[in-house]
Amino acid sequence: MPAVSKGDGMRGLAVFISDIRNCKSKEAEIKRINKELANIRSKFKGDKALDGYSKKKYVCKLLFIFLLGHDIDFGHMEAVNLLSSNRYTEKQIGYLFISVLVNSNSELIRLINNAIKNDLASRNPTFMGLALHCIANVGSREMAEAFAGEIPKILVAGDTMDSVKQSAALCLLRLYRTSPDLVPMGDWTSRVVHLLNDQHLGVVTAATSLITTLAQKNPEEFKTSVSLAVSRLSRIVTSASTDLQDYTYYFVPAPWLSVKLLRLLQCYPPPEDPAVRGRLTECLETILNKAQEPPKSKKVQHSNAKNAVLFEAISLIIHHDSEPNLLVRACNQLGQFLQHRETNLRYLALESMCTLASSEFSHEAVKTHIETVINALKTERDVSVRQRAVDLLYAMCDRSNAQQIVAEMLNYLETADYSIREEIVLKVAILAEKYAVDYTWYVDTILNLIRIAGDYVSEEVWYRVIQIVINRDDVQGYAAKTVFEALQAPACHENLVKVGGYILGEFGNLIAGDPRSSPLIQFNLLHSKFHLCSVPTRALLLSTYIKFVNLFPEIKTTIQDVLRSDSQLKNADVELQQRAVEYLRLSTIASTDILATVLEEMPPFPERESSILAKLKKKKGPGTVTDLEEIKKERSSDMNGSAEPATVVSTPSPSADLLGLGAAPVTNSAPPPSSSGNLLVDVFSDSPSAVAPLAPGSDDNFASPDLASSEVVSEEPADTVHDADELFHKFVCKNNGVLFENQLLQIGLKSEFRQNLGRMFIFYGNKTSTQFLNFTPTVICSDDLQSSLNLQTKPVDPTVDGGAQVQQVVNIECVSDFMEAPILNIQFRYGGTFQNLSVKLPITLNKFFQPTEMSSQDFFQRWKQLSNPKQEVQNIFKAKHPMDAEITKAKIIGFGSALLEEVDPNPANFVGAGIIHTKTTQIGCLLRLEPNLQAQMYRLTLRTSKEAVSQRLCELLSEQF
């Protein structure tokens, strides 16, 4: 209720409230209320006209009765009449009653709107404020239709008072959220941005909220707000707590405004203007520095305000993903919070680090906190924090720590909360599959997973185990032996029986030579579990038995006796009965050759996306655009092929890339050279490649009939290519990430390259709630590029649902060296508007690099051989980024060449070597990068056997430092 002054007290209201409070029972309260309602109704219906004070008092009583939970069906007209009063208290009560009780469909809306228009036109700041508050509180579509065009004028008018500007900004924000189609964009949009420079911080705060919401849907209209927001944020961050006394909260200057400005900046990419970008970096560094300072107050309000600004700054750093130093500092700051006594801070730190783990710049920094995260998983009392710890372990996992993380997750799984067990199972299965270098470890891990949490192992998990075992000859015998041993446990989970039945039915012959796992023992072991299983599992075991008839003719009679038993032939379940009858007849009448043909070993499964990964995405949120952010960015050891030695397998198979995202492996049948010296002579010559063709089945990468090769057209690209250089250079040293993003569409990339072949997965995410229609992505190559680069794309569904994501595959073959990049043109209809945008696809010559190791002597010997002036290109340039040795190493490895340690006499220099693979030739490449820390400059020298290749590689690599 509004404050009541002595001179304007409503004694009758005070007495009524006192009577209600003194009621001893619900019945007494209802009786008193009914008496008062009858009195008010008689007053309103009386012939004598009531004065403003009486109307206000009775309307207040009705409002109080309504707030007690009773229906009010009269008095609305009297409240509307109060709006025309010139007294503030009467107008205030009228607006309050209308805001709470009047329905948006009320017949009185027209009268109310007229009264509001009169108050808005009065230029009385108090009345204008009441009217704006009422519009915002009701917020109906009718209100938006009536005032959406008027409020922006009030907001940007030069003579509007600060308090009214605040109310107008927040009122417009409310109307835009409820009816965005009714708020017109116009001249006022450019003027409202300048409110960020207003001297009144209340106006700035309200305007920032409005601009942030508007910029999310109309980024181009408000892009000038970036520089103003950075300027205002800089002034706040660098100010002392005494400078902004009215807006300092527990020694933190304007924390709410700071958070809102940081959120506004997250609507846009990093500023292009170096001055603005530098100023923003200074602001973020200052915020990180202040987080390290001792607290100025021990009160929780101080730490809450300080940390709110810090976490929003870290969110902006993660969003920009462009400043390695800031990302690493943010990670270190979050690492300090991992052991904070405040649970909320630990939760937020884990959540933010999950996002940081996907950045190529901060992934290694996140990994340093692995022990702390594992400890949180074991000791944290709050289940939500434990779940975030699981998410972070999943995000920071790579080849170097996969076995440790998977082991810890399995240990935690035994005591994990039931609500998150299924998600942990899926994550363990994905990590074990994705980072399995030794597939015996993968088999052991999944069987252990089934043993610990069998009830939470979905069908997708054990299906995937079967697919991988069938596709890999080198693990089949081990898998058969391992599941046989696991089945000997007295109590086995049914999922283990399914896996065991399937694998022994296919590969039981590989262990049948051991007397301890003879055919009869295998059969008896499986059949001992038969009566404990459900119908689907029994059906699978019957299929295993008929497979045994083919694999082990010596136990054919034993199996036929089982199939012939009444429990099978007369089974109540029609599926089991039919299988038993058909399998019995098949084993009886079919010859050995026919049995061998019908029951032959399952062929390898085709490449496909992991169904487990799909299930995890669905559990997190089906088809959401955030899936793009979950694309794991490969670390420097995984860029353009792993820097680790490749695992030698006996037979290449379509599932060599476990997630089904890579081209089939390339095999080289040529024997390895006897010495590194001979190797250098071969790799630096221009002779045709001695590499053998792709493994069987991999030719389909470029000749599959379902490839829409016609989508690669030869024509000039569209004139406008979004942020071409910035996006292009961003991907030179990495293969995965977000290529393009605006308010409608997000495009993510995941790519792999092997010798002269590559495969790129393009993810298109619809960020809106409206369908994209006629969605047509087209890869465009110039005539010159078409002869050097063979691109084939798979078609995409022309309809992309709101919030959904579709994937397109581009198969790549480098025929010869090339200079240009293909253009990705995307056309679609959104809300009846035709959209057309183009971006450069980051397919660059260095993607076809293969690293080459060599000694110092060999390096400089070859360096001298490439001394022709046309073979060398040199560039001296100013450093664009901080000169950090570790980041430089990561970028050179990411570029594709091998980083040669202890080769250059000057330890501060970096040297690398590699081979560019094309279909027609191999081109050796040597590079030398000499940093000058004092002058903040680099000298980059490249030598190859082709001048054009040297020039192109030098251009690409120079942009990275």
C-alpha cells in the first residue's frame, strides 16, 4: 500500500484493516468483508456524488480485499474516474487498482488509454511516471498498439526529465518483450543509443537493458552502441567507489550497470576498431585485477556484487574467444573459486570453466585444475555442483588425460546420484570411444560401465560397442575373451548378457581353441543366463545359438535339443516360438554351405555419427544451437592430424574414426626410408606422391552417388562476404569452432584433414523460434579454384525448425596448390524475408600439411638446397598479439608443420618442417620464425620448391602473430 501522510490519512481504511486483523476466525473475516463490500456498493450506487477522497478510500478498500484473495466485480469505473483527478494520491490509487485488477480484455481499456494519453501529454513528470508504470504493469497487446509509437518519442525528447526517461525505457522494454512486432524501429533507435552517454546513471542502466534486448533481434541497428558501452564501462571500472556515491553498492561502483553493459557487449563480436578493442581489453584486465585485491568489506553483499561483475566479464571474454592472455587469466581466476567455501561460487566457476575448456587458448589452462575438479566430484555435498564437475571433466578431456578422467567417472558412478547416472554413463561411453588409442581399454571400460551401472546403460551404448568390435579386426579376439570371463560372474546384468551373446555368436571361434572356453563351455555359460533374461534378450541368445551351429558343428546336437524343447517350441511369446521353430528347421535341413552363407559373420557397419553422442545431445536439449558450442575444439596435438604417433592397426576399417566424422584412413604401403637423410631427399622433391590409394571403401568420399556435387557451382561469389578476413584467419591454425554468428543463424565447423583429403562438417543452427524455409547452402568456387580443389557436398534439408540444427558434409580433395578460398553462400526465408549471406570457407593450403621431423643437420642442409631467391619468401611484421612462446608453438603446430626443437642455434627462434600433399605432387616446406621481444616484431622466412606456395603460406602464417 502507498505511504499515507498525516494530512491525507484514510482513517476508514486504517480502521477496516485493523478490524480484519482482529478477526478470530475465517468466518468472522468473511462476515466483516461482506459487510464492507455492501457498504461500498451502496456508496457507489447512491445518488449523492462522491468526492475524490471518498472514491480513493473505497477503491483502496476494494484493492485490499482483492489482495486478501476475494473476487471484486465492481468499482472499476470509480478507479478509472480517479485517473482524471489532479491530485497525486488519488491518481496513484486509480493507477494501482487498474494495474492489479483490470483485465486486458476489459471494456474500460479505451477509457483507461485516453486517461493515460492525457497524462503522457501533460508533461507533468509525476503523472507521466504513473502512466508509464501502468502501461508496463498491464503490458497488454492493446497497450502496445496504443502507446508503442508514443513512448520512444518521450524517451529521446530533449526536455524529458531523467526519472521519466528511466520509466519510458523500461516501459518500452516491457512492451517489446510482450509484442515485439508492434514496436517500430525508426529514427529513435539511433538516438536511444546515445543515452549510454547520459550523465544520470539510472537512465543509462534502464537504456542498457532496453538496447540489449533490441540488439539481440536487430544487431545492425544498434552496433554503434558497442563503442559507447565500452567507453561507459571504462569510466565505471576505473572510478573509485567514492566517485559514484549514489550508485556504489558496498564499495563496488555501479555493479548492476556494469553487468548490463557487459551483457550488451556479448551481443556483438570483438570490436573491429583497435582503440575500442584495446580499451575493452583494459577494462576486462582491470576487472580481473580487482578480483585479486583484498575485499574492502567482509559483508556478503560486497563479495556478491564484486563477483557478479567478474563472472559477467569472464562470460564476455569467453564469448569473444580472441584474447589468449585474458582467457588464461579468467581460467586461473575461476580455478581459485573451485575451492571457495561458498557453494554458489564453486558452481559458477565449474560452469564457466566448462565453456573455457572448449577454447583452444585456455584448454591447457583448464586441464591444470583436473585434480581439484576430481576432488570436488568426490567430496562435494551439493549434487548440482557434482554434476557441473562431471560436465567439466567431460569438457577438459583429451587424449592426454582420457584414461584418468574415465577412471574417475567410473569410480564416482558407483555412488553417484540416480538422477545423473544415465548422463554420466553416456559421457563415459563417448569419451572411451572418442579417445581410445588402445581398443582393449575401450572394451574393458564399457564392460566395467555395464557392471557398475547396467540399469542406466541404454541400448545405444551396447549397440555402439558391437559396431566398433565388428569393425575392428584387432580387438575381436580380446573382446570375445573378455566378455566370456565377465559372464562367469554369478550375477550379470542383462546388458552384459546381450553384449556377450552377440560377440560370442560372431567371434566365439577366436577363443574356442582354449580348453577353458571350448564351444560347449561357451554355450553352457550363455544358456545358464537364459532363464533369467527378458524376452528380447532371449531372442538374441537364440540367434547366438544358431550362429554356434555354424561356428561349432560339434555342439549342433546339443543346441538342437534346446531348440526342440517344449519351453521353446511352445513358448507363449510368439517371437521366441517362431525363432525356435525356424532356427531348428534351418539347422536340420540346410547343408553346411547354406548354413555358412546364411549365418556368415556380420559385415562392417557403415560410417555414422555416434548414436550415443546423439542421445546425449537429446538429453541436454534436442537440436539446440548450443550443440554447436559443444563441438570440442581439438588441441594443438590434434590439429591437422595428431602430433602423437599413429596407432598401427591390423586392418583399416570404416570406424577408424570412432565418431564417424573423418575420412577413411590413408595407408602407405611404401616401406619407411632407412634414414632421415633419405627421407629429406624424397619429401622435398617435386616427384609424384608414392602414397597408395585410400583404404577400401574410402573412394566413396569422392564418388558416392548421394553426393550433390552439382551444388558446387562455378561462378563469382556474392559481393558481400561477412567479416571475411577475420573469420578466415581465425581458422588457419584450428579446424573446429564457430565460423559465423548473427541473431538468426550460427554456423559451426568441425573438420579433419589427412594428406590431400579432408572432410568438413558444417553445422547450421537456427537461433530463432521461427522456421527457416528454402534453406539453401551452396559452395562456390572460381574457375581457377575448381581445377585445384575438388569439393563435393551432401544436400541439406530445406526446412530448419526454430532452435534446431542441421549438418552438411563437404568432402575435399586437393588436386594441386591453390591460393583462393571457396565461398559458402546461404540463402533462406525467415518470417517472409529473404536472407542472403556469404562467408569464406576456411579451406587453406596449409590444411594439407603433414608434419615432418628432422635433425638440425638435415634441416639446415635442406635449407641451403632451397636457396634460390624464388623459393624463399620473407616477411617482417609487427606483433598483433602478445608474444607468448607457448601460444606461438601451438599456432605453428596448428598450422600443420612439425615444430623442431633444438634445431635453431638461437633457442628463442622457432623452426618447422612439413610437406604439402596434393593429388599431383608433394611440396616440401621449411619455416623459421624469429621473434624480437624488445621491438615487438617477428621475421618469418619460408622456403619451398614453389614460389607461389611460399608466398601463400607466408601470408597465412603472418596473420597469426
